[in-house]
Amino acid sequence: MNNLLLNKINEDNLWEKEVSLKRNEFLKVNGDIDTNLYLIKNGSLRIFVLDEAEENTIRFGYQNNIITALDSYITEKPTEYYIQAIKASELKVIKKSTITTLLANSPELQQFWNTMLEQIIVQQLEREQDILTTSPLKRYQRVLERSPQLFQEVPNKYIASYLRMTPETLSRLKKS
């Protein structure tokens, strides 16, 4: 998230509280309703869905990233996602109502917010296209290029899930 919005939130001390998660602890599970945004102070988390008992990772978050169950944040209905700490993590929490008020009072922040949401949509579309049309090697290379930090923060089994390949395939690609 751009410093513009975070600076304003910090400047006005708008964080509601802080949350600590142990490794493998869940921030959210399928069926929760949550309209908070979370700033990851430290640690790393993943967002995944369950498909017939198989976990499919769809997004990661690390230090200084914002994470949320975006479906529930937007619709204020139960989420389909799980958000789980990969490492022990500390997060700051801000309510949707606080963000909404902040954006309503600043056209500049509203424009930034819209741009950020557009970027998330484009990233998801690119990822979906990668999964459907590119080889495992190209998917690996694109993620390595876009997010090299991922490979320092996240265990291979979750990266493999994100790339829709087996951990063994990912291991072979990393070696080549």
C-alpha cells in the first residue's frame, strides 16, 4: 500500500488495535464476516480457499502489506477465504467505517484507493491468465520477477500451491 494512505492513518492515529498471531493461527476462516483492514507489522500470512479438502493459496502478505478478506470487506457478507499466519505475525487493525470516512474527506486519498483496488484486480487477472495459459516454468519466472521477497518469506509448499504445481515441480524449477 502506498505511503500516502498509511501516512494519513498513522498521522491521525486511526489504528483501532493490534493483533498477534502464532504460526499457523488463523486470522479469518470461511464464513467469517470481517470489514477490517490489517497492516502486517511483521510476519507473513497467506489467503487460501479449500476445494474438496485441497488448499489453494491465492495471495500472500508480508511486512508493510495490507491484507483482508476482500470479499467480506466489500460485501459485508461471510468470506469464502481463510487467512492464516505462515510465521508469527503482528498486525494493526483499522475498521472499514474509519477508512470510508477518511476517503470521503479526501479526494486525493479516494483516488489513491481506487487506483489500489484497480491494481489488485489487474494482478488477479494476470495471475488467473498465467495459471490457465502459461507453463509452470513461466509462472515460476513471472512470480520470481514480480515478488522475489516471496521466496525468502514463504515455504515452498505454499508457493507451489499459489503457482498450481506440486512442491516437487517447484523444486526442480528452482534448481534449473
